[in-house]
Amino acid sequence: MSPAINQVQLAQAHLAAGEASEHRPLIISLFAVFVVATLVITVWAGRQTKDASDFYAGGRSFSAFQNGLAVSGDYMSAASFLGIAGAIALFGYDGFLYSIGFLVAWLVALLLVAEPLRNSGRYTMGDVLAYRMRQRPVRTAAGTSTIVVSIFYLLAQMAGAGVLVSLLLGITSDAGKVGIVALVGVLMIVYVTIGGMKGTTWVQMVKAVLLIGGTLLITFLVLLKFDFNVSDLLGSAAKNSGQGSAFLEPGLKYGLTTTSSIDFISLGIALVLGTAGLPHILIRFYTVPNAKAARKSVNWAIGIIGGFYLMTIALGFGAAALISKQEIVESNPAGNTAAPLLALHLGGVDSAWGAILLATISAVAFATILAVVAGLTLASSSSFAHDIYANVIRKGKATEKEEINAARYATIGIGVVSIGLGALARDLNVAGLVALAFAVAASANLPTILYSLFWKRFTTQGALWSIYGGLATAVGLVLFSPVVSGKATSMFPDVDFHWFPLENPGIISIPVGFLLGFLGTLLSKEEPDAGKYAELEVRSLTGTGAH
């Protein structure tokens, strides 16, 4: 091991070495400042939450720019900041494919679902489906799917939180890491139960500004290090990676075998189609006053998110150029700590400036995690309360107060489940985990939404087959994939019960979701209500009658 690596590891040990670390108060203070500030925002917003519209949709009072900023904050998750930087640092060109996929996906959301969904629904995806189909079965299916997709996405955020705070505070025990995951879970429960959509939206807006600011700073420092010569940056990354020119070419992670090539196609399909089916993104379209604002907010989000993903080039390749692969992997096998370690190196591994930069970027990443988990939990608890509790269990007779209380209890339940699963997933790459959530969303939600909006003949049976079939196929294949068992980086590395060779099920589960929706409709004896479809079509295209 080189002296440089020894020096870095000593510096890391110094930063994480218990009470003697002179930088510990700074790190804890920055985290505390953010947590307190966001709690103040949440309490303030909670006092303004008077009814269901405020809790679920922020009173539809946010402007297109505000919602665009909040959507960006919701979308640029731990996967974006930690997972993509790590994937690029370890796999070069193939890691950057995540950035491309996440960005291109927004075009699908803009062109297909943003405006029609805002016009057609009220609070949840279930509202759109129930408009022209049998209420109870489709709301139950929509609520189930929303909760499953949200929990998959929450896994990534919890894993990111555990890795991040463990790095900063030097926590190496499994119990300590589980404790960190539990802390994040408790905070997200507080944000949602007190602040609802208003509090969550303001937290996401603040977080988006912090994340863009932190990423701009790191990008500037990386480019400054290489005299703003991107070719030098890429060349140094290739050389330091030990892979040479192969680091900058396709095939380092995907393409070495037929299986990995298929896995790449599967990943691409899931990333591009998944965003338009993600429940926590879909409900953001309901927070603006009209469809025009929904469309504009997506335009704002594309601009902000596009700028961010361009900067992930500097984050990932900067980490590859300035830090050895061995150090990144030793810190976290999946590369999730590459961005914080890059901040440490840019500031100086043995300097106060390095510690300040590390603590700042880590606090921003932690802010990212808290904001996204709040959005995800709100989406799933809202769907449970509005779709399952109010419209299925209570058959539409629940009061607004009872519905909001049900959402708050659901938040606690979802938080507990997420803490348990997040503890198991702490060593998986968070970008890969989010890609799984995208695959599940694209398999279960997207076919049903598109068929419901654009296919006149679509029936309740088609919706149920599509949601449950796509969901079961995607989740089933994930359970028997290398993500869960059979590899050193699996959720259960010591056992092997996988038989599905791909890490992402999208290439099979997404077509299955569309096919089952089609077959379920063709084999259904139900006669679709042509009048209801005509109403939905006019409403989705014009906004007439929208809430």
C-alpha cells in the first residue's frame, strides 16, 4: 500500500477516531443545524395544514418554479449524489449511464403523464384509475403498488444514510449503523406527520438549493485542480483507475458477458420508463394550481436536474482521478462514499479545510436523504389513507380528519418497515437500489396509467392484472436475483438462492406489466364506460373539471 493511501487512511481514522477528533464538534454542529432548521420549517408548515388538500397537496399553492425546485429535490436523491458518483468512480463510462438514464426519464414524464395526471387526479395515482373503473379493487391495487415502490426507493436512502454517517462518525459496528438508519426513519416520520405536503415541499426546496450549491462547489474545485481541462481530468481518472482507456469506454461493468449486456439494456429500460411511474414524483404534480403550472414545473425540474447530472461527471471522474479504487472500496464496497471522500481530498486530508468540506458535503448529502425519504413516505402514507382506508375500508365515509390521522399512522408503520429493510441493505450501491424501484414502478404503475389515460377499452380487470402482475414479476425476480443473494455485495452475501441472473428485472417485468394489462382487458367481460372515458379524455387534455 502506498504512503499516500496510508496517509489518507490515517486522516480518515483521525476524523472518525472518537472523542479526540478536533473536527467532531464541527461535523455534529453542521448536521444539527440542518436537522433543526428543517424541523423548524416542518413545524411552521404543519401549523398551516388545515385540511386534506393542505396535507396531501400543499393546498395546491406552490408556483411552477417552487414545485420544479421541490421536484428536483425529490428526484436528486442519495442515489444521485452518492450512488452515481461511486458508480462512475468504480466503473467509469458504465457508471455514468445512471446519470443519462435518470435525466432522459424526465422527458417521458413530461411528454406522457405530467399534464394529464394533474388534470385527472386529486391526490394520488388511484384517483386517476378509479375515475372510470371500479373504485375498491383499483384503489387497493394502486395503494399496494405505491407502498411497495416507495419502500424499494426508501431502501436506497436508508442505505445511503447509514454509510454516510458511519464514515463521518467512525461507526463500524453493525448495531451503530442500524442506529443511524433508525434515526433517519424517526426524522422522516416527524417530517411527514407534522408537516404534510407543505412541510415536505419546503424541506425539498431548501435541500435542492443546498445540493446544487454543494455540487457546484465540488465541481469547481475538481476542475480547478485540473486547470479546467476536462481531458486532463478524464485522462487522470483513467490512469489512476488502473484500467487505462477501458475506464472511459463502454463495457467495464456491462458488456463483458452476454448476461451483463442484457442487464445493461434492462437497467436502461427501467431508468427511462420508471420516473413516469414513481408515486412520490407523480403526487408532486398535484401541488400546483393548474396543468400549465405542472408542465412548467417539469420544465424547471429538467433544467435543474440536467445541470446536476452534468456535474456528476466531475464528482465521479474527480474521485477516480484523486482517490485510489482500493480506498473507495475499503470505505464502502459499493462506492457510496466516493463523493464525501472527494471533498476530503480536495480540501486536504490532514487539514481543517478538508474536514470542513467533508462535513459540509456530507451534511448536504444527509439533507438530500431526509428530504427524499419524507417525500417517499408521504406518497405511500397518502395512498394508504386516501385510497385504501378512506375509499376501500371506510367506503368513502371517512372524514378528512380521520383520513389525515390514518395517513399519520401509516407513516409510522412504513417508517418501521423501512428501518428494518434499510438496515439489511446498507452495503448495496444506492444507485442500483433506486434502479430497482424504477423497474418496479415501470412494471406496475406506468402501464396502468398509460392504458387508463389513452386506451378507451381498458377495464378494471386489465388494471388489476397489470398492477399485480407487473408488481409480482418485478419483486419476485429481484428476490431471486444477485441483488439479494449469491454475491459478496448482495443483501445476504452468505447464502445463495438466486436463479435469475440479472440485477435489474426491467427487461422482463415491464413488458409483462404491459402485456397483462392488455390481456386482462381483452379477456374481461366488463363493458368499459365510454362516457366516463370521454369525460376523462376531455379532462386530462383540457383541465376542465380538475380539482
